[in-house]
Amino acid sequence: MPSAMAEVSVLGMAEAEIGSRVIEIGCGTGNFTKHLKGCEHVCGLDIVDGCVASSRAAFASWAFRSFSAVMVY
């Protein structure tokens, strides 16, 4: 689990680039997602079904999906 300081640092770097619609790849249980509350729409993706279920429960108004990692050469 990332430290609160690391979360704030990443958010600070991304803040200028975040629009009203966000796709978060590797959303996990929503540690970063919680900072996106000002966004109109967030779609979170993760390969772990349990993480997707936790994010759906915490952020019911946004879309969260499971996906499989596929290597493309």
C-alpha cells in the first residue's frame, strides 16, 4: 500500500493533466481513485476481481471493470 505522501506526490504531478473523464488502469481498491472525486466520470480497470469489487462498492457511481493482461509482441 502506498504511503499518503506518495499518493499526494503522484496526484500533484497528474493534477494539471486530469480532465473530467479518467481511465485509471490498475485501480486496485481505490487508493488513488478517491482523489478523483471532482471528475465527471471515472472508469477503473484492474486484473484482480476482488479489487474491482472493492472499488465498485466504494465508488458506486463510477464504472469498474476486470480485465486480463495480454502480452502483445
